[in-house]
Amino acid sequence: MEKLKLSEQDIVNALCLYIADKKQISPHDVSVELMWDEDYGFSASAMENGRTQMLIQANMIEAIRFWLRHELHRDPFAASLELVLDDDEGIIAFANYYR
């Protein structure tokens, strides 16, 4: 098994690229804030061109898969993805590739 660890910044970058691709804008025009709530789990708030969009965990996973494909050139659907709230590192993700 190969395990990739994605930092909080990697997740933010993934979301920026994902939203930029969907909206056909520059990733530099997107800002993202990651969130975790005991009742609702993981989510993110994304702002682009003065508009705010709330993203749920499923959107975050989709964005990470987009990032894996386009930035790391990895099969995004061969990985099992897990979001984790870490006391020291914040919100991180693991992409587990089973051989």
C-alpha cells in the first residue's frame, strides 16, 4: 500500500484549482477556508469574484481527486481518500493506493 499525505495547503490548492476549472477563472482568483464542525464534519468556504460558495465533504473529495489527476498525474479513483482533523497540522487528507 502506498499512502500519500496531503497537507492543509494541498487541500486548499486542490479546492482553488477545482473551483477555477469549474468557473473558468484563474486559481489565483479563488480563496478558500477549510472548516470542521462536530455536527457537520468537514466543509469549506470558497470565495471567487465576490461570491461565496459553501462546499461539503463530497465536494472536497471531488476536488482532491481532481488535484491528484491534474497535479500528481495519478489515478484519482484508485485511491481511498480520508480527511482527518489533526491537532498539529489542521485538516489533512490521506490518499491510500492499494496494489
